[in-house]
Amino acid sequence: MTIITETPRLLIRRFTLDDAAAVYHFNSPEEVNRYTGDAGMCTTVDQARGIITDIWLKEYQQYGYARWAVVLKETGQIIGFCGFKYEPHLNGTDIGYRLHPDFWGKGYATEANQACLEYARRNMDFKEVFGEVVAENHASARVLTKLGLTYQLQYQEDGFTIHRYGLSLKD
């Protein structure tokens, strides 16, 4: 298990195939994917295993990073993902997060991704990161602004209005 970073409440680590049930669990509630475009992509543990194998493990190999598991230190439970993903349409790196609804509103998304940004500043060669949210997803937009990202532009995609935020990691 590769630990990336931690906070007082959270451990941030790479996903492994042993995490498939947890990935299914935090992705399965309908409201989790309301604004992601991923609805229906994780309806079984086998599909969760496919996400780990075909996306995250491949991206760890290809880019050296991908989404990371957010683990509650107190219980060892995986409550979602955080961290980075290379996005070709951005020609850059996206910061993202997804948590099971039982853990919404507790500051975990901000806490986990702040730790990721600090890690990136020290250990990664990112000049900037981006975050994109559907316009109606006010809670995620608040997380991005708490992280220091600022609004850049909006565009239409698949019937959604997307807001793009950005943050320079180099002075």
C-alpha cells in the first residue's frame, strides 16, 4: 500500500484491487454521480474493480499519479477519492474528489485535497491544476474556491454548463 500523504483525520493512499468493494460503495449512491457524467459506470463490485485496474492503476503507471483513496484514520474505512487526474482536454491536471454522502459536509473533501495540493507543491512538477464542476454543483464549487482555485471560464458539454477553475502551483 503506497501512502501519499495524510492529515489529522485522513490517510491518502493509492488504490489497490482490494479496494473494489469500497469503490463500489462510495460510487453507488445515485446522488454521488449526479453531476459527474459517470452515472451507471459503477453498479457492481466487478465494475469497481475495472475502474481500479483500467483507469487508476494504469494512470499510476503512465503519469505517476491518479485519483487516490481517502481513508478515515479512525476506522480505516475508504470514504471516497481525491487528488489528481491528467485530462487531455485541459492539457493539464484536474483536481477532483468524490465521497460517499455519509461524509458530505464534514470538510473531508477540502482537507484531503488541500493535503494533495501541498504534496504536489513539494513532490510533483505541476505548474497549475484545474477543477471543473457542473454549474449547479455549488458544494463542489465551494470546495474548489476554499482550495484557492479561481474561476476561469464556462463551457457547454453534454447538456451541462461546466465551470472551470484554476490554481497556479508555481510562484
